[in-house]
Amino acid sequence: MGQEKSTDTATAKELQIGSKVRELREKKLYTLQDLSTKTGFPKTLLSDIERGDFIPPVATLLKLAKSLNVGMAYFFEEMDIDEKISITRRGERVRIKRRPHHHEEGEVDYIYESLETKRSDKHMEPLFVEFQPVDTSDMVFVNHEGEEFLYVLDGTVEFRTDDRTEILEPGDALYFDSDINHSLRSLNGKTAKAVVAVWSKV
């Protein structure tokens, strides 16, 4: 088995996401206002992401990637390979989590790991996600172009849309169009774990 990343390494990885957003934006000669117009995100949020003050959830990264004409893996990769087969060892996975005692309105309360960190041109984003227990009033609904697949490994996951609620147990699978408003949380006061694949048009 590969060695687990240390907390310090994970934190450094998180901060590099903001740097990559800023570098790519400047390379394309976009101002913050330009990127705000393309994504629909306020300039203050984009500035916080670039400084590393806000750890973007998956839906936010997907919109940023699309607006900057890259795949979401661009923000995780250490190298880009041009091969038909890519292996990501356990120790190479990039873990994204908000910093302790830091939470802003609209920030999704889950931890996710990219399960593929080398190919920037892939059509799916495979993720390992840990959903946290939150109150119904604190659930954040998101939507983005594409489709999602979720397979529950451990715990109980609640999936909500504007007009539907489903409870998922280990072994249950969910596939849905992600352009509908949706939110997920764990139940029973415990973290739930799932493998998630996200497909989004770029």
C-alpha cells in the first residue's frame, strides 16, 4: 500500500488549487470580473479561492474548469500523462477538506479525494467522498451540467432534490442528471463514505 499523505501535505495541496486557478486565469488574460461573468461566482469568492481562503467544493471546481477550458483534474495533477492507462496509488490521492474551524456560507461540508491525478483530458472525475452529518437547514444545494454516479461504501446517505428525498445504504447506487438542484448528507450522526464519478461537459 502507498503511504498516506500527511496533514501538512494535504494542506499544501489545497492551497495549490487557488494558485492554479490564478495562474490559468492570468494565462488566458482574464480579469477576476471576466471569470466572475463566465462562472456566475462573485469576485469576492474567486479572490478567496485564489488566495486559498476558501476550499472549493466539487461543483465549484467543475464550473471553474469549464470556464477555463480545462478538466477538473488540472487542479489536482502533479504531472500530465498521455497514456491510455493511468494508475493512481493510494499515496498519490489528493485529499481536499476545509480547514478546521473554518466554514463560510455556501461551503459544502464534505471531504473528497481525487482518485485520478495524472490525466487532465479525461471525461469522468472519479472521487472518494466522505459526507458529514449536517442539519437539514444547513444542506447546500448545487447543480451543474453533466451526470453523477454514487456508490455507498459505508454509512447512510440522504440524497435530496427540490421535490424528492432518497435514503441510500451501503451497496446502494445512485445515478442522476446533475443539472437538477441536489444535496447530500450523512445520517445517524456518523460520516458516510462513497465512490462518486462526475461527468461534466468541458
